Amino acid sequence: MLEKLEQLARLVDTLSEHTGRAISWLTLATVIVTFTVVILRYVFDTGSIALQESVTYLHALVFMLGAAYTLKHDGHVRVDIFYQRLTERGRAWINLAGTLMLLLPVCLFILLASIEYVGNAWSILEGSQEAGGLDAVFLLKTLIPVMAVLLLMQGISICLHSILLLRGAPSDTTETGPGHEL
């Protein structure tokens, strides 16, 4: 049973890792597009609403789809006055409790609250309110439940890693937990 839990945790960690690494390239695209917008505006005295909106889309993709990767690498803000002084088992208890009582309920709330919102955007294929803008606002809004699902999955992985550690699994079974590379 523990082996199956470990495999599931590793699968989720691998998904988060690959998603995060792929999405990270969009930061370069964001810089290039932003540079292009500035050059067009200040050198050629012209602009493109679609190009400007694409910066927002790229930014949203990076942050929404990169959240699980950041969680996997323990990169989110944490008040760790006590956490850093705890043993590995103590941290596992904190990770398990925090994930079960805070992360998972918030992600479930975001997921459930966003379904109607995103459904409405899809029903009208919501587009930009600006003339010449991108007609894919419905796709942008879809990132909300996708982010929630990815964070839920990574939260489950954190729970599994914590349970494995607390059950006495060897430390190599938790090497892909928060803050560790694959």
C-alpha cells in the first residue's frame, strides 16, 4: 500500500515538475512581447491591443499554472518562525495539517466557485472588451479551475509524502517532496 502511495506522489510531483519547467519559458516570451510593445509604442508610435493583452495572458499562464510547481519546491510564502526549528517529522506534521486544513479546502472552494464563472465565459465565448483585443478571455478564465486542480493534486502529494515519512518510510521515498528535486 505504501508503495502505491509513493508512486502516486511521484507521479503528481513529475507532472508539477514538467508543467513548471515548461511554463517557465513563458517568462522569456513575456519579456520579449513586453519589449516589442515598448518598441512599437515609443519608437514607431504605434501599438497593438492584442499584443498588450497577450502580456496579461502570458503572465496569468505563468502564475496560475506554475503555482503547483512553486508549492512542490516550497516556494510559497510561509511564516516559518517555528517550522525551521522542527525535526523532519515535525515538519511533516505541519505540512500534513496545513495541507488538509488550509490548502485543500481553499483549492476546493476556488474550484467549485469558479465552475459557474468559467462556464458563463465559455457559454458566450467571452472575448476582449477592447477593439482589436484577444477573443479568448474564456480560455484565460479557464486557468482558475485548472490552477485549483493542479494545486489540489500537489497538495495530495504533499500529504502522501508527509504520511510516508510519518509511517517511517526511508528518507529516499520523500526526496521528491516539497523543496526537493526529482
